[in-house]
Amino acid sequence: MSEDHPLFEQGRHLLSVSQFTRENLRAFFDLADAVDPIAKRQAVCTVLDGAMLGSLFFEPSTRTRLSFESAFLRLGGEVTTTTGFTFSSMAKGESIADTSRVVSGYSDVLVVRHPDKGSVAEFAEASTVPVINAGDGAGEHPSQALLDVYTLDKELTDRGKTIDGCHMAIIGDLKFGRTVHSLMKLMSLYKDLTFTVFSPVSLELPTEIEQYAVRHGHRVHVTGTVVEAVTGADAVYATRVQRERMTEELAQANTQGDLLNWSILAEANNLEAIIMHPLPRDSRPDSYDLSSDVDDLPGLAIFHQTDNGLNVRMAIFLTALGVSIEAVNLTTKQRPWKATLRS
């Protein structure tokens, strides 16, 4: 746990995965398990009745924004939101500090995404309420890492395995892909891990992230092909090329075709691997991303990740606002309607 980022608990910002220990991560996942009926709309909860979420997204987002907002609403809270710089006073030159101080006066918790690394920490410094980092440029994305590890734990458990001793292949844009940075840091809380990594030239994993894993007793092997990376892996984590953070010349270098597809997994003799992706994936031809031809494979977990994001983000809000699972249970009731389609 970093001295700069204290343990994530009631009244604390969530800025980095370094705010977790192995013990409180397990307790956090237990809380995420406990709210599963609410996440699945099997029950209605009003524990956050009267609470207000300030949702500030200064960078495009679909899943993360809607997931956070849905999580808060499912706990009975209310949401105010703004998206993009154009529709905020920052377009008029207002500072991050002023924006944070003003909006936190209207809210009980803030969720912030911003394109500049370190910017969410600036929001936190000026805020009067807990701030949740929903992604700061090429920095961290702690809630994504939490839902990734939560999902991986469940997928491995279903196979009679644990994260301890796991072999994970991480492929794609490892330089600008902030989800990878947070994922490897959080997974480093576990034991005896092997990471095999592959990236196009100039999109390599930052040295500090590799060294972080090695310092915590894990192995990081850099491979020259995707086939090498995924061979023997329990799980494969693919990331799209973050073209919005790159120069035009770099965006066009070695990023054609598919990053991962059925044929590559077959060549690696690993069609049973758990397949993960933080989404969105670029489904256009030659986008150099995860191909849709893997969608029928038994290990596909990308939509399990998005579903689990609700549990994890509800647990984030409950932790930051100091709400116990006992209080959640007291304000939860069975829903009287069904929202499933008939065949």
C-alpha cells in the first residue's frame, strides 16, 4: 500500500489500486458478492436514498459512466452528470480545483474521468467529498482493475483454480492502456504469478509497471508474437490500441489485422483460455483488436466483466460512504416486476 494513497475505506478517495491489501481486497470482493441480487435486478435497494453522485466525464465513455451511474441508482441514490469539456465551465477556463470545490458542494461522492494523467488527484485535493478515479489519461483505472480481478477470480474458481499461481497473457497496447497498468499492480497482491506480454513496437509495457510486478515476486516474460504470449496461459487479457493518445505515425505502425482471433488461439493450442478485454473493442476491419470470431469460445469473459462492474462499483460507493451490508439488507426488498425478454 502506498503512503501517498491510504487504504481505501470510508471517507477516502479511490485514486489507485495501491490502496488495497490482500486482506481488504478480499473483504471488498465479499461486499461485491453480497450486492449481487441488487446488481441483477432481483431486488430493489434504497440505502443511498437522498445521496447525490456527481458524475464528471471529460473524456468519452459508455460502459464506465453508465456502470457507475447505474450502480449508484440501484442503491437508491440520485445522479447529476456532465460529459465533455464543451458542456462544463472548464471550457471557459475554470480550473480543476474550482470545478472540484464547486461540484463537490452539490454531491456526496464524485466520479471523475479526465484525459490527463494525475488530473483526478487534483480533483481530489480540492474536493470536500470522496473522489473515485474513473480513468486519468494513461495513468490508472482502479475500478476497471477491481472488476477485472473480481471476474478473473470467479472464472478461475469455476475451473478449480485460484489467482495464486496464475499464468496471464497480456497483449496489445501496453503503453497507453491504463487498464493494464492498474491490473498488474492489483494482481501483484497475489502469489507466484507469471505474466507473458506482447505489444507492437513502441507500445511496450512501461518499465516501472514491469518492475513493480517483479519486486512483488512475479515473473514477467516479454514475447515476440501473440502466439508465444498466449501459449499455456490460464487467461488472456487483450487491449485495443489507444489511438486517441498516439501520434498518427505511431498509430499506423504494426497495428493491422487482428490482435487475437480463433486461429491464433488454435495455433497456441489454447482455445480453452479465459478471454478478457476491458472494452470497448474496435470491431472494424483491421482494427488490431480482439476478433468477434472468439465470441463462441467457452472462456469468453468480456461480458462477465461488464456485468461484474455493477457489483464492484456498488461496493466502491458503499465503502466510500461507509454503508454496511447490514444497512443494505435492511433497505432491500424483492422487485415486483420482470425485465427479461420472452422467446
